[in-house]
Amino acid sequence: MSDEQQAVRRGRGRRPAAEVRAEVLAATGRLFLEEGLRAVTFDRVAKEAGSSKVTLYKWWPSPGAMAAEAYFARSAPVLAFADTGDLRADLVSQLTSFVRWLTRDGAATPVAELIGAAQVDPGVARAWAEEYARPRRELARERLRAACRQGQLREDADLDVIVDQLWGACYHRLLVLQVPFDETLVPRLVDHALHGAAGRA
């Protein structure tokens, strides 16, 4: 940001906290996805967003926690969960968006870095679990519960296992096996989760 731009920002007077927070998260999300977790520092983000480091220290326990919240905000519209009434189509659509977000839109490395940071930074771990992983898991469970009510899944279907099979398989390939994968994997994941691999009687 240029000195002129910063001067313009200072001349605007005190900005509402919600506006400042939104601009900080936008700057953080951009840095995080383009340059990785190492680029997200309070100094760099404060400069990019025209904010103060004091404000950032007040709102987030660490740059990693700030990056986590920015990732959630940035990914939410990309990973929205539709309900068209066709469970298989909705699962394929959402999971395809997720895989594309990781593999084609460049989120794979930043996400891997963020999950790695969550293993050593309690603030990041808390943010990842409470503000992203569990809420997103619940969105999937809501869609699966609707499918149970509509008779598209058995009433006793283990929804948590289905979620683990689908999204967990992607994280496993990304973080543990570290093997390439793309959206062509999605229909097979969905069909195995919904129909299993047992032979026909």
C-alpha cells in the first residue's frame, strides 16, 4: 500500500470495527492463499489493511489464528452446500468444489500449512476446530439428515462415518499420503460412501 493510500485511510477518521476487521481478513486471506502462512505476520497485514498492530493483537492470539479465520471467510462461498433434493448430485457438487479449491485454486499448500500450525499453536487449533472443521461437518450432517428423512439414506446410517469417508479421504491424500488427486476422484468417493464395496448377493 502506498503512502498516499495510507494517508487517505487516516483521513477517513475512525472506521467501524466491523469494516476494519473485514479489511484485515481480506488482506490476510489474500496473503495466505497467494504466499502461504509465512507471509501472514501482524506487521505485514497491518500495513496491507491500513490497520494498527495493536488492533490485531487485541483480536487474535497469533498470526496463525488470524490466517485461520481469514481462510474460513474466504472459503465459505466456494464451499457452500446445496440441497437440490438429489443427495448424490449435491455431494458430488460440493466435494468437487472442495477438491478444485485445493488443487486448482491453490489452497492445498496453505491449508496443509494451517493444519500443521494447528498441531503446535493452540489458538490455530481452536480456530480450526471450532470455527471451521466442526461447523462445516455439521453442514454436511444437516444435508445427510435431510436425505435420511427423504428415504435416500437408511434411518440408522452413520452420518459421521460418511463425512469421514468423503472429506477425510481428501485430507488423507493431501496431508498423509501426499499424492496428487483431482476432481475425477469425487464420483468414486461418493458412490463408495453411499453404496459400499460389497459384492451383490
